[in-house]
Amino acid sequence: MEFILDDLTDDEVAQHIARYEPVTGTVRDLIDALIRTRVDDATLADAHRRIAEVVAALRAEQMPGPYGVRRSATGQGMAWGNAVIGLRNAVAPPLTVVRGTPDDALAARAEVTLGAAYEGPTGHVHGGVVALLFDQLLGEAASMDGTPNYTGTLTIRYHRPTPLGALVLEAAPTVREGRKKFARATLAADGMVTAEAEGVFIVPRAAGG
């Protein structure tokens, strides 16, 4: 995996988070509000005009291309454009991953609340969003040994529809065979597992695979 180095200290990273996290949260609220609004045409047209003005202001100075996967000067990861955990990405739920549990130092756990923006069947999470969450958490678990990897295959068994709302994901690595790492994960709502997944992750040759 190719990292972009940002020459930021830990204090500067913290300041960046403090500046951008609230803005991203408000844009996330905007997405939810737009999906569920019932305002009249005039109110909607006025909102469109004001949102377009904000977009134009933010476009005044842009970086070329996507945000990329960055690290600070002290090695802190900053995947802030990521579609699942990105600090700057209002599309991201976001998924907050906790590495290691009291029972398994190599496990990964995450809690997330999904609202209207992630709906597939009525009142339930889109199956593709479930796959997105699994891909991220399984990858986190597979890389707990400090060796980077890419998704090779992702196999999901959907036991029942996953309701929108508060969810818990848990993942852990299982075995490694040469350049292949294997990991398993579950997704649960109200303590009931709604889906399980297994991922195969490939260690790049440049990383010792």
C-alpha cells in the first residue's frame, strides 16, 4: 500500500481533526435531511442555492485527485477520504474500529449506527453496505500483525435482513498460508447475528509476501 507523507505533528493532526470532523458530521446530517425532507418547492430551491454556494466556496482551493492514504510525520494513519472510516468523507458512516479486545489482541471490533442513507430493503441496510463494512473490518483484522494486505476475496452469508440503527461488527484473523491471510467476521443487531463473512487477503510482494 502506497502512503503519502504529510509533515504534520500530533498536535497539528489533532487540530485538523477538530476542524474537519464537525463539518463532515454536518454534511452527513445534510444527506439524511435531504433523503427525508418534505419541505415545499420554494424551500428546497432556496436550500439548493445555498448549498451550491457552499460547494463553490470549498472548491476555491482543492487538492488534485483523491485524498489518498496518508501518514503524519509521527506515523499516524490518515485515511481521511476512506469510504468507511474517512474523517473528511460524509459518505462514510463512519465506522470506528477498536483494535484488540480483552480476549484477543488480534481481534477488531466496531460499532456503527446506520440511518436512511444506507437503506436497501425498507428499514434495512443495503447488502452492498454490509459488504463494505465487512471488507473494512476484516482488512483491519488481517493487518493486525503489522503486515499490509489487500482484499483477495470476500464471502458473505446473509442470515437475515440487517435493520437500520445500531450495529456491532467483530472480526479476527484465522490462519496465514504464504501470502494469503484469512479472517472471519460477524455483524449483529440487538445481539442477533444478521450476517457472517470470511475474507482472504493478499500480502504484497514488496511487503514481504
